Amino acid sequence: RLDCLEKNVELFLNSLTMISKKVLSKWKIKIIGPYSDDIYNKHIMLSRTNIQYKENVELLGKITNRRKVYELCSSARIICLTSRSESFGIAVIEGMYFGAYPVLTNYGEIVKDVTNDGNIGTVVYENNDKTYAKALEMAMENVASNTHLCEECREYARKTFGYDILVDKLYKLLKN
């Protein structure tokens, strides 16, 4: 669903081209989700005009095998979501569950819960390529040098959104 207006993937793609070559060269960016010809063409155009983008950004497309998704999540150190609006953003929680540091746009009130009121990850409040690029680049530098940031994300996601935790909360609500 990368081609949905709400997903705002253009902001993400454009932001990647604004990250310094020195920083981007140390990362492999993997973009997951079904995409349209427009998104594919934008990716190709950026690959042709920006060598660092071409070497470090991969458009994987739709992945239906959950095991493969979890393998990708477990190897991720950062998870990005540039949505304009989102009901919850389960992909962010999945990434955080495996220790990925979130860099999010302020896509709704749920962002407060996902980031523990902004204490976990980075929230970008402006819908602006340069602002998002700056926040993502800073996160890339910080995560590379501070592995505890990823561990904090993992601990928070598991403590707050783990299946057993949510089932227990639901059970207590239904019991009352």
C-alpha cells in the first residue's frame, strides 16, 4: 500500500536523497509494501540521479510471508513511518518489538502511545522532506553509536504491546 496518499511514501523517498552520503552509505534501507508504477518510477528516477540512493535503498515490494517480515524486522535498527494518518501503525510496533528505533511522522494521537509520549524514538511534526531527512539522519547517527536506544525500544514495545500484556488488559476490561 505504499501508493496510498495517506502513506506519504514520497516524503520518505525524497528524504533519503537529502541524507549525507557519509551517513547513508553505512545503511541498507529496505522498503516493504506493495507499490504502484508511480512509486516504482520515482524509485528508479532517484536511483539514476543519486548514486548513494541507488547503492543503499531497496524496494522489496509486498511480502506475505510473516516469517520473512519478522526476519527483516529483527535485522532492522530503525523503522520509519511517514504516514499522514494511520489507525495504529502495527508495522512500527512489530519493528520496535525486535528492537528497531522508530522515526515517525505525527500521524495521529496513537503516536503518543507508540513513543511513550515522545520518550522512545523520534517524532517529526512537520510534513516536510528536509525536516524528516534531518531527523532520520540524526537517528541513524545516534542508533549507530548508541545500541541501548534499540534495546529501549524493544523493552518498551514488549512491556506495552506484547500479546500477553494486551490479552491480560482485555481480560480485565471484559471481566469488569
